[in-house]
Amino acid sequence: METGNFRNDGFGWVCVHCESGTDSEGDNISRLMREGEAESKSVTLSTTAIAKWADAEHTILICPQCERTERVQPPRVRL
């Protein structure tokens, strides 16, 4: 699913405007070593462009880096 400013990559909602500046394609370190239970206590996410929910109903996304916001409609369930 994709909106104007965000796309869902299966891991979370990513800001498409900030994503290009945070890619680490040349980095050979496994994502496991940068996130989660890495040996270092200064763990960083592989991308800082992962959006957060701005409301309790989970309808508005906000990018913590550029502060863009967008309302996301929940997918319709077909019966």
C-alpha cells in the first residue's frame, strides 16, 4: 500500500521523501547487527524515515525526520 508521502514496505511505513537520503546500500553490516539485539548499546535503525502514528486511532502518519503528515485510510475488508 502506498500514499502520496509514505509507502508500506512490510516492516513499517517509510517516508518516500526521506528514504533516499538514509539508504545504506554500500553498508555490508547485517540489519540484525544494527537493530534489535546488536552487541552495541547504541543501536540505530537501518532507516530513520520510518513513520510513526500521530494519533491513537492510527489514521495519521508523521515522519520524524521531515515532519510530513498524511491521513491514511484503512483498507476495506471484502466479505
